[in-house]
Amino acid sequence: LINFQGFIPMTSMSTVPTHEPILQTLAPLLSSLTTQLKHLLETPRAYSIDIVQRATLEGIVTDLDRKAKDLSRDEPLLVVMLMGGTGVGKSTLLNALAGEIIAPSSVLRPTTRDPVVYIHESVATERLDQALRACRIQRHRRDSLRQKVIVDTPDLDSTDLANRETLKAVLPIADIVLYVGSQEKYHDRLGWDLFRQERRLRAFAFILNKWDRCVQTGAAGLRPDEDLLRDLQKEGFQKPLLFRVSAVRWVETTNGQPSVPLPEGEQFQELARWLETGLSQLEIEAVKARGVQQLLDHLEKQLQQILPPDLSLPAKRVTESWSTVLRQEAEHDTEILLNTLEPSQIDIERYFMRQTHQHFKGLLLWYFKLYHGIQDLGGSLTRWLPFLPKAAERRVVGASWDVGTLTRGCIRVARERALDQRFRALGNRLLWEAEKNGFPMSLLNDRLQQAGVLDWDLRLQEAVGEAFHTTERSCLQPEGIQRWQQKALIWLGNTLPVVTFFGGYLLIMYRFYLRDISPVALDLFAPVFFSLLALVILHGFMNWLLPINWRTIRGAFQHQLSDRLRQTLEQVYNKIPEETAERVLAERREIEELLKQTAKVRQWLAEREQTARITALYGSVNN
Ligand SMILES: Nc1nc2c(ncn2[C@@H]2O[C@H](COP(=O)(O)OP(=O)(O)OP(=O)(O)O)[C@@H](O)[C@H]2O)c(=O)[nH]1
Ligand SMILES: [Mg+2]
């Protein structure tokens, strides 16, 4: 029979104990980690922690807190907890260890409902963890178990789910779990799953109870203990501490010896000895320290899982791809806005023309004033006289024509018709682009929604107004050859009519004084007529060389507006991915910092590892 192999007797301790009060030093370190982790969980995050990870981390906060409190004591208590399926004999085993009936055991399944805490009389209840204080406390006077708390727990596999919940509430307090099985029940799925989950967080020793039955039935196949050892090996426990026990035989004893003969290889006494003397102060500290290491290891793994990615590169890609989307959007929006301006095209044309005509002086200026006066009069007449044909729904440009009113009106109509809808759709399109470029949609959702409800009226008004004024400037002060043409026309316009007028009269005088031809009445009006003709011809030239019509204005305006709108959209949207990536990166740094600190504490602890006597209680880390 395999003896409890992981247990190396006192004399063969492999490392020399240090006198540094490790556990007490560890307590404030754990408290500091707890505070940081709490802060991390409490602050709102851009890269949110999913609900399961959050729950796990909150569990770790509780565990860290618990351990910090536990370790700050002079003489830490070692909590040894019995865990197993219903009817394997946990309560019977505790009774056997206690040497009296302190925990109810029965053939009825399940029996135990409340955990029973077996504790030395000198230990104040306040020293127990909150969860244990509420349990049934049984005191004893055995000094060999002074620093140990043995807990009998409800089963983990009966149909009574409340029992399972009770077990799960006390399990985190366990430093060592005594995994109890019987010949028919030692690796049932529920128990085994729980063992696999918990072994990463605490020490495990194994008890195969009802050994009397194991020996009896042993004929066919593998013996339960060998089978269990094989399973444990697969879990990385090469030399687990396994005790074969027949607890029921040790409940009723005479002079400390069982009344019924023990089956061969029964190891209850070894178990009792291990609990009493095998787990000395040194082992207790080592188990406690190892428990902390396991918890820190668990914390590191969980932190790794919530570590946000570095999104700097995807953010750049997203900004680039958004630029294309925003340019297209600006072009579409411009088209919509221009369409709403269409009905006012004549007003705009006239407005521009009047602005051009401001360049002139003298006769031509008077000519244009007259021309516009007649135009306005024509417009007014069509309104006053019902029988004259009317231009569809257009206003006539007055002297104080207001660009602001026009742009406000056209923005309102454009928003109602299509723009608002487009802005909403734009958010979705940008989200989709982001996802395509490896930037999680969920991170941008909020910001994009906020952008969607910005004061777009103001922004659009600014864009349209600016585009309008730039168009006006470019039309009134053309560049290149047109500029020279304009200059020449202005010069001609300002001089030619005057020259023709006075030239005409000089000609009449020449003919009258030098050629003796007396002018008729009509001749006297000829200079006026010629200068008027010059004015009309100049007007014609202007319309031909520097045309001011809706088509040219629209072209220039479209170019300006789509450019301005693109800038406006980029101002609002383009900074979002990078700013979000920066926030996520800051969160990543925060978690990395906590990871670094956790690793430091773990390292500090590893350097002070005291003994090899407890290695059997832990499987290999890789499993
Ligand atoms: N043959 C045999 N029977 C045992 C042994 N230990 C306990 N039993 C019996 O197994 C039955 C169940 O024992 P309990 O101690 O109540 O089992 P438990 O694991 O506490 O069960 P729950 O409280 O329901 O979780 C009782 O009838 C015990 O007498 C043993 O070593 N050999
Ligand atoms: Mg029980």
C-alpha cells in the first residue's frame, strides 16, 4: 500500500526557516493590492469588464481582504475543511477525529445542513472569519489542534441546492481542503469539478473513507485508491497526500482503540497525527503563504484577461477610413443643401450681380442702379398685378438681402428632408467601419451617439455661411486671366461712357465751328445715345466675360461647401478613435501597474518560501 507519500517527516526539512515575520509583512501588501483592485473595479471604464470577470475580481477582492486580516494576526489559524459528496462520511470522520459525536451523521441523505466548526477553547470566536462565526461551533481542549480549525461541511452533490450554496460560502476560507470520498463516490463529476476549480486556490489532501468496504469489494478492476491516485496524477498531483480511512470504526472505541478490527492499510491514525503534529507552525505559515501565492496567481490571470488591447494602430486605421466616409458624407450633404437653395437661385444671382456692380463708378454705376431698379419694379409688378405671369415662389432681392436668413431656412428644410436621418445613419456607418478596422464598436458607440446629438444647426450655419462668403469673394475677385479681364472692364466701364459722351459733343462742336454744319435737335441727343449704347455693350461684355449665373455660383459654392462640411465632420468625428484609444491605453497602463505590483509581491513571497514539507498538498501548476 502506498503510504501518504507527500508528507516528509520533520527531520528531512529541505530549507532553513527564516525568522522574518513573513505573514505579518504580507498583510499590508495584500491590503494595498486590495485597495488598488477595488479602485480599478469602481472607476467607470471605457474598456468595460464583462460581468463574469467582474464577479471573479470582486471575489478576489473579498479573498484578498480576508487573507490580509487573517495574516495580520500573531498566530494564524489554519482552516482545514472537509469536502465531499453526501454520505461519504465527512461528519463521521469529524466525530472520529474529535473522539466524540459532535456532528450529526446518519443514513439519511443529506444529513449535514450547517457546517460544524471544531475549534480550540482558547480561540476567540472573533478570530474566526465572519462566515464561520455563524456556524455551529464545537470547542475542544486538545492543544495539539490549537491553531487548527476543522470544519465539517454540507455535501456538494445532493439535490438540496441550499447545501451547495452553504459549502460555497465557507469554502473560500479553507486553507486546506480534505477531499473526502468513499469507495462508491470519489471522483463524481460535481465534486471533481469543484476540486479542479479550487485546487488552484488552496491546498488539498485526500481521504478515501469506508476503507473497510474498499477492501471487501476489491475483486474486480482497479482498487478505488489506485484509481483515485491515477486520476490525481492526471491532475498534476504526483505524490498526493492520501489517507485510507475507516472512520466509522474510530467513532466507537474502547481505550482509544476501535472495537472492530481494522481493515489492512487503514490510516486514520496517520491522518490524526498529520493534523496534530505534521502541520506545525512552520507548515501552517507555509500553507498560508502558498495560499496567498495561489490567490495572487489567480489575480494575475484574471487581470491578464481584462487587460485592454493597445488600440493606437487600429485607431489610426479607423481615422483614415473615416476620412473617406466623411468626405462622401460631406458631398452628399452639400448636394442636399444646394437643392434647398435652388428656389432662391435668382435672388442669389442678383445678389452676386449687385455685388459685382459695386466696382463701378460714374455713369455705369448710375446705369446699373437704373437697371436694378427696373428689375425690382418688374418683380413688384408681378406681385401687384394678378394677371402678370409669376416666377415660382421666389423673392425679389432687396437692398438688404440677408444671407443668414437664407442659410438658416435652407438648413432647416435640409435637416427635415434628409440631413437628420443621414446623421443618424452616419453614426452606424462609422461604427461598422471601425469594427472592420479592428476597433471594437462598443468602445465608440457612446461617443458617436453624443456626436449625433450635437448642435448641428450652429455648425451647419457656420459651414454654409463661410462657404457662401468664400464663394462670394472668389466670384467678385476672380483669379488669373479673369482678374485682368475684370480690371480692364472696370477701367473701360468707368471711362468709356464718359469719353463717348464728351467725345460726341466735341464732334458736334467741331462740325459747327470748323465745318459750319449746324446741328439739328437730334444731333444734340446723339452723345447721350452713344454713351448709352456703350453702357449696354459694356454690360453685354461683362455678362459674356465674367458671367454671374446660378450655374457658376452653384459650382463654386458646391466646392466650398463640401470642403467646409468635410472639415466640420472631421472636427467632430476624427478625434474620437484616437481619444478613445488613449483612454483605453491609460486603463491598460493602470492594469499593467497592478499586475506589476502583484508580481512583485508574489516574487517577494517566492523568495521567502520556507519549506518543502507541504509540496504534496499542491498539484503541478501546469495542470
Ligand atoms: N462502512 C462504513 N460506513 C461508514 C464509514 N464512515 C461513515 N459511514 C457511514 O456512512 C453514512 C454517512 O455518513 P455521514 O458521516 O453522515 O456522511 P456525510 O458525508 O457527513 O453526509 P452528508 O452530511 O449528507 O454530507 C453513515 O451511515 C455512516 O455510518 C466507514 O468508514 N465505513
Ligand atoms: Mg455530514
